[in-house]
Amino acid sequence: MFQPSFPRKSKGAKVQKLLCISVLLKPGNQEGGYIWQCLYRWSSHRLIIFIMVVYKLMYYFEGSQNDKGCYSDMLISDFLDPIFQDAFKQYFSELGIKVKDWDGLFKEMNDDGDNLAFVRLDENKEVIGFIQFKPIVFTSWFFEETYGFIREFWVAEKHRNKRHGSELLEITEQYLCDQGIYSSILTTDTAEHFYLKHGYVKAPGCKARNKDDVYVKRLK
């Protein structure tokens, strides 16, 4: 709950900016309490900074209310990273895919070039999920367009249905836009509803090597 409050200007007096905020703490299902902080007197730029801090606090507590806890996202380009490797092995294990040469697979990801991944970690540095992607260029003699190809996407079972997948997809799409890439493409045979919900459409004229359905989205 955020309640900025400013007094009316009295005749002949300077306007004083008062900020009154209340943050509702409600971690999990436990009863929380109210923390009231009132009557902060700041210059304009410090007031803005303070409001930003308050909103970050509210975001933290909202995460607790939704049982998401604390987490952080990191962007990696080195797939020899043991954190990513452990998560990827869990992912393939769920799919029932057996790999004889893990070192060779992760080296291939690096050698392929341009592969990136956002990895989300909880407060104990355990992986919540990851999304791996890379830019690919579709070109002809007349046209050229770069797409963000979402290669692999996984959220650990105990962290599902908490919007982690949606948020990983969103930060990836934003990253692509920041790089001047305004289209995204992927294949799926298990999560059609998820991608349709996030604005992807099936591209029936496009064929993938893995024979799965292809989905695309215009990001801008």
C-alpha cells in the first residue's frame, strides 16, 4: 500500500513535502503487521530516490505473499558454468534424454556462438529455472530479419505456477528488443497454451528440424 500525502500550501509559507507510506508485511500465510514511516522531509530528487526504494520493498514483500521468495536473474554466455550445467542436466532428466558426453554438449553450446541464457536463482543460489536463446538471421536475396530463437526453457517443478516462466520469457523478450531484435521464434510440443497466452502464434508454413510446431511473436 502506497500513500503519498502532500499538505496544502498555506499563505506566506513554503511548501513542505511530506511523504507518508505504509508497507503491509504478509509473508506466506502468517499474519503480518504494518510498518508506518511518516513525515519524511526531502528535496525533490531525494524524494524520488526514496519512492524508488519503497517500491523495491513493496516488490520484495509482494513476492513473499505470492510464495515466490527472493530470487535473482543472471545472464550467462559461458555454458561451462556449473550452475547452468546442473540445471540443464535436471531438465534433460525430466525429458528422459540421456547424454553420453555432457562436456562435449556444453562445449558445443559455447562453440556454436551467440548462445545466451537467463538463469534465475533463489536465495540459496539454487536454480529456479533458465531460458536459453540466441539470435538467428533469416535472409534471402532481397530481405533479412533477425529473430530471437528460444532454444531451451525450463522451470524446476517446485517453482512452477508462480510466474517464474512468464517472467523469464518477458525479460528475454525485453533483452532482444534492447538489442534491436523485434521478433521471437521457438518450437514446442508440450506448452502450446503457455505461448499462445503470451502472444505467440503458430507459423504453419515454417518447418523445424525437430518436427515440432513453430511459434512466432512480434515483440514490437
